[in-house]
Amino acid sequence: MWKIDFYLLPSRDYRNIDIDEALTLEEKINHIGQTDLFLIPDTFYDEVDEEGVSAAEYLYLDEQNDINSFLQEIISKQKSCRETYEMINEMEEKGYVVISRKDAENADKELCVFDTKETYESGIVRNSDVLKVKRKFLFEADTYEVFVDKVTVCFPKLLFQEKALTNIKELGRFGEIKEELLRHLIALNDYGKRIYNECGGKEEKALVGLKSKCGIVCSGKGSKETLSFKSIMNFKGERYSITCNSHTKFYDGNNDQRIYFSWGREEIDDHSLIIVSIGPHWEKVIKRKKK
């Protein structure tokens, strides 16, 4: 599974770090450790702040107080690396963790983790900065192969059926379709289940809400369609029949580009929204399975 290494940036003002910033740093480290790797460069301890104070001096030589004692304890437990900040800066993929917001002034702020909490207020989702960093690199993918390798990590609220990405290349030229594909996956991950729950689990109402909120064309099974929109999914050793009438249609919908999904079920990852197929119309998927 694709992972990113996140590196701690030196503080620009060690002796003015407050307790909230120290506690938040621990939250960031713990959050990143669940999915990725958090590292402290050996040179971190030698870098001096705007007052000429190094991390080593602040953590080990200054008079001890609640804040630097706490930071010393959590920082000393982390893995170190030999890469310098100059070397890290040249890496294609990485992330940075800051103690205070102003520590990011000399770094690429798009790669900095300030907050690990996801919020949903006034109908707007604000993702954790860890997820934002990952999606940044996903947006930079230039082939389907790179995209498929990273996509499941960037949409943690979506459960991808084992063959969901089999036909993805049939969407068309990757460079032409990438932005629209990402727009739909973001809508489904960030808003899909929320809107469905807010609509009381009513599919048609949820599809209308998803279209209104995210500006994507959505549909259920058409009145003239006779196809069975079902697929088999293996989950934790069990086989389930998944209904996937609901689907999004790219652009204005007058195309053969679809994402078929299920609103989920209790037995499978506690009702996670399931992506069943990304590719052409379900009729083509069914015909291919019968061959």
C-alpha cells in the first residue's frame, strides 16, 4: 500500500511554543502513524530558530518545564533518519509536520500538516491535512497505473470492490479524464454517505442531493432498464451480493463513463459506500463477465 514519509520541521521560536501546540503535535504524530511514517531528521536537533536556539538546546539544555519536557518525551520516541532537509526538499513525495503554524513559512505549505481533524460544518467538508497532502500527489499522477496504485488510500471512506478498477482505462485518455474522475470520487468520499444519511437512506433523494451539492450527474436504475445491477463482493472471508444501481455519469452524462456504487450494508465495513465499477456502462461490464 502506498505510503508517504512525513518529516518534522524545526521550530522558528522554540521558547514560545505553547502547551496546545505541544499537545497538537502529539496528535499529529499519532494520526500519521496509523497509515504512514513519521520521521525526525538527525539535523533537526542542530537547526536554530530565529533566536539562535537549537532543538537540542531547548529540549535538553534549557531549564525543564512542562512543555519542553513533554516535547522531549514524545520526540525522543520517534524514528530518526539521516536525510538532511535539503535532501528531503528534493524528494518527489513527502510531507512536513509543524509544531507551530509559522514554522511552515520556509516550506511548501501544501505539504504541511497543521490539522489532522476532519470537520463537516454548514454542509462543507474540510479534510485532514494528511489527506490533502496525499490527494495532492494523486492529482499529479500521469498514468492510470500510478493513479490505481494511490487512489484507494486517498478516499478512505470508500470501499473498493476487488474488481472495481479493472475497466478504469476504458474511461478514455487519462490526462483528459483525470480531473473529472477525481471530482466524482471526492464527491462520493466526502459527501456521499453524509448526504445519504441526511436523506434517511432514501436513494433517489440522496442522488438528487449529491448532484445539487457536488455538481455531478447521478442516477439510479432507469425505468426502462432491465439489467441486474448486482455484483459479488468478498469481505473478510464472506461473499456478498452487492446492489449497485446508483452511479455517477461524467460531464453531462451523454457518454459511456460511469462510477457504479452501493450505499453499503451493515455487514461490510459498517455501511461504507462501496465502489463497484469505474469504467463503461454496466451493460458492457455484464457482457464481458459472461464471455
